[in-house]
Amino acid sequence: MKYSELLLKTRKETSKKVESINADLLTRANYIDQLMAGVYTYLPLGFLVLKKIENIIREEMNSVGGQELLMPSLQPADNWKKTGRWGKLDDLFRFTSYYTKNEFVLGPTHEEVITPLAKKYINSYKDLPLYLYQIQDKFRDEKRAKAGLLRGREFIMKDLYSFHATQEDLDKYYEIQKVAYTRIYERVGIGDRTYVTFASGGSFSKYSHEFQTESVSGEDTISLCKKCKVGINKEIIKDQPICPECGGSDFDQVKAIEVGNIFKLGTKYSEPFDLSYVDEKDNKKLVIMGCYGIGLGRLMGTIVEVCHDENGIMWPKSVAPYQVVLVSLGDDIVRKQAEKIYKDMLARNVEVLWDDRDESAGSKLSDADLLGIPLRVVISKKTLDNDSVELKLRANDKSEIVRINEMNARVAEMLSDAK
């Protein structure tokens, strides 16, 4: 992609209204645009990042048996009244149809949709287990939407629901999901600072689990076990000052951002909808459920919160909108050589953004840092006089001069080494 053809206008100054690093950098770098509090447009660069995160999550959910579907955001109030949540959730968007006078909900989650759907397909123990997920918009009437993509009123979530004949089968799959989530955070570049964290399990299990990423911007404070590196949230550590994983009692207190959670639902939703199956002995039993959620925008915002410096974003290679930013500085001769390099990279399927604008060197280089693309390739009159280009990884301070005929091999090596 050429910079001159991209919907992209960076901003130099931080807005006085911005409350978080991710909102500031993503807005200034033109990845997102705020429509109103808690509601954002993903601009072309942001959409590329979002889709890379989405594809990583999809691959991992598919690898553990998930089948993807897409459910309506618009849900009937009757389903929510049936489960008792119609009057209990403060952040539920409720409204009445102007024409039919029927009551509806904009879905913050989908237990009230997936459970009656599953009832149409589950009759026998032979139909179990079943794992269904979607990646879709959610709506929550947050009292105070804040922190950019970390807390919004409209957001994109992956929610998977599992259906089981026995508690043992749920417990087994729950551990499989825990491993899959760990792989997701490793693949998006924050695995080294994201911790499985014990949280309250509600009525159907002793614990649920959150996945918390250590960050000074975090709203949560977790106790991190020094012995096994498992996190424990406030409500658990207050009642039980011992690590549930290893029994340790020595903790570090760290600020963190919740980037995912998993729950054992038991029969909480299968019971009101009479979601049941017939076992091997012709006994009717309620289906046991689990749910597993990740907010994609929240994950994107968290990556920025932990992967940045004073000059801008530092995208991990796996989620960067482009792998290479090609910056041409100089006259028509330089431009012609840059275009040749650009076309060659495209032919080799290198994801490259060419800054072909008629702008100053300072502006182009500062924008390259702000955008956070992993590898910068600079060609100028000075480098071209030596048949060379300058290569620099965004995460490194030092650059290197490489001859043009050796550039392709060196670019491949540097991208391979980039995180």
C-alpha cells in the first residue's frame, strides 16, 4: 500500500481529552476514530490489526474443536426474563419497538441466544460435547466508558460456549481452553506478561479464571505468586491469602488489564431453557455448560498499553498492519528506486507500506515511529549513492546500512528475529 493512497492522517499532539495511552496513540496514528464516548471506528490500519488478532483467536478456537457461527445482536427480552437477568444487569441496553411495542435487548453476551439454539440440536448424549463460538459486536451501557478500547459501550468479542454431558468432561475441556488462551496471548506478543488469574467461580465452581496482563495502566490489582507466577484477584486473596495453585504465600502486587475470562456455568442457563439430553440409560439430564470470552478491541488496546515508547506504538510482528514501512527521502531518482523496491516486496508477498509522500524527512521518520510497523527501510540520496538502504527494527535503537542487492535476505532475517 502507498501512504498517499491510504486513509491516513497522523496527528502530532495528544488531545487534552484522551485518558489512556492506547486511545492517544491509536487516535494519533489514525488506527481508530472516536464517534462518541465508548464507541470507535476502526480505520483501515486499525482494521488490519483487528483482523490479525481475530484470525489468531479463530485459529486457536478451531484447534480445540470450536465451530464458528454468528448470532443476532438484537435479542428478545423474554429470553432474558426467563434467565432472571432482565432486571439484574445495570449495563443492559433495553428498548421497546416503536411499532410492535415488544421489548428487546442489545446483546452484551449470548447465553440467552445460544442455549435455546443448542436445544434444537442436542437430544442425546451422542450429541455431546459441542463447542460453538462467534466473533461479534457486543453492547454494554457502561456508566463511564473510558480508557480507549479498554472499556467501551460497543465492542467486539469472541465468545465460545461449550456443552457437556458431565462435569468431568467440562473440567477437561476447561483446561484445554486455558492452554488455548495462553497460546493466543503468546502469539499476539504479550504472553510474557499475561497471567492466568484465579477469580470467583460463582455458584457452579470454586473458581473461574481471568487472564490479566501486567500494565501500569491497569484498572485491576492482582496478587502474583512469586513461586508459580499465577495471579489471584482481590476477592480471592482477601478470603484466602494462599495461592490456590501451589500453596505459596509470597506475592507481588501488580497492576493489570483483564484480557479474557473463562467460566464454568454448570446448569445456570440450561435449566431455565430445559436444555437436556438423554444418557445411555435413558435418563434425562441437564446439559452442563462453560463459556470463554475475549474482547478483541480490549486486547488490541492492551497490546498498545504495553508495547510502546515515547515515540509511538511498537506492534508485535504477528499483529502489525504491515511488516515493513518503506520510507523514500529525496528526488525522483530516489523515488524510482524506492518504487522498484516496493514492487519487488509486493511480488515477494512482503506486507509493505511505502511512504511516498512529498514530506520532510523528519515528518516521515516520526510517523514511521508513531505507526509502530516492525521494520523500517529508508532509501535516500545518501544511501543510494552507496547502492544501499538503511534498515532499522522499530524495537531497536540502532540501524544498519545494507547493500540493495543484499537487502531482501537481510529483511527476511530481521523480520524472522523480530518479536
